[in-house]
Amino acid sequence: MKEKLKKYEMKAGNLEIQIFDTRQEMGATAAKTVATKIQELLKTKEFVNIIFAAAPSQNEFLSVLAEEKNIAWERVNAFHMDEYVGLPNDAPQNFGYFLKTRLFDKIPLHAVHYLNGNATDITAECDRYAKLLTDFPTDIVCLGIGENCHLAFNDPHVAFFDDELIVKQVSLDDACRQQQVNDACFESFDEVPTHALTVTIPALLKAKYAYAIVPGIKKAEAVQHTLEDEISEKYPSTILRNHSDAILYIDQDSAGRLTEISSYK
């Protein structure tokens, strides 16, 4: 980038991109946009179904959304998009627990549907969660992008744009596991679980509205790949450019490797 960008707006394919001065402004704007969309949908729907991401990148967004009082939260059903296999349910790194403490316990939701990475029968757990997502079609997905461009835990080696499954167990690649250390979620690489459950890419993108919150300098390379490389499973997040109604929120740091901001088509 040749110059500092302040709430600069552009598009890559169908994907709207908004760049903010700070991650606080970015998270607050994303939260207000999501809140407005929830209110709009509740005018015509009895319930709104939302899938949330759990990661430090979502902190600013979640903290503002949790303070939103003008939403009929009792008509909102919440899901989360992935979960480690074998991590205690009350471990701070557990994604369900992360969202419980930062959002779900702070608002009077109609229902929270947790993905259980400690289920005795993992296949049955994937099927159970897949049925819930089928019975309660996703209206909104709030997601991040991994350092390896994963969406949820769909790392490049297990990311399939035409995946027939809705929820599946996956192995985590080294870049994904290292990100968890980079994010200070785990002290060492060896502590990071090797497997997880994840909602698949086509299931995530069935959401009518997608909001990707991606701040920080460690995400700059992933943002560049997302916007500048060919749409492919090598960089799973590139598929966001095909979604009919998606917004990418980035800050100065995560936008730092973008080359020609005027070249996106």
C-alpha cells in the first residue's frame, strides 16, 4: 500500500471490502452492521440463525455485539463453526467456551447449539450438528480467515468447495496449529490438538449474509491471497469472492500487503 487507508471501500468479485484505521473501529462497524441485519431479518422471520467464529480476531466485534440492546435476542439461535477434538469443554481454548464467555452468556438467546469435540461417537456428533444446521438454515455467518486462508477449520488440504458433508472431522495442518500459538491460545505447538470438527465450506456459505472480520499484521498475507490469487482450494478464503452478499472487514495491519487496491474487479 502506498498510502494510509481510512475506511476505504472496494470490491473483489462480489466481495465488498472495508478497510479501517484501527481494529477497534473495524470490529465496532462490523458489529453494528450485523446488528442492523439481525433487526432487519426479524421483521419478516420468527427466528434468525447465526454461526459465529471463535478466535482472538473476533474480540472487538464480539464485545460490541454483546452490548447491543436493540435486538430481540430471544428470537436468535446461535451456532459455532468449529471445535477441537479432545479438548476439555471448559478449557479457555475451547471454542464453545470462548463464545459462551464473550457473547452467549451476555445476551438472552433463544438457543445455543454447541459442537461437542468430546463426543464418544464423533461421526454421530457431526451428523447431529449437520441436522441442526439443516433444520435451522443459516441466515448470517460471522467468520474469520486463518493465516493459511482457512475458513473455520477447513485448512487447504481438507477444504472442498463442493464438499457433500455439512460437518466433518478434520486434521489440522501445521500452519493452522502454529497460528494457535501465534494467537497466544496455546503456549507451544505440541499443545495444540491435531484434529477438530468443522462446518464445511459450502455449509458456511449457504448463509444469506457473510461477514468476515480479519484484523492484524499476521493476517496480511492471507488477506492478500484472499483478494489477489485465483479462487481455489489452495487458498480456501478466496471463495468469499463468489458469495452473493459478503463483506470483509480489515484494518491497516491486515491490509498491509495489498498491492494495487484499484485493480480489484
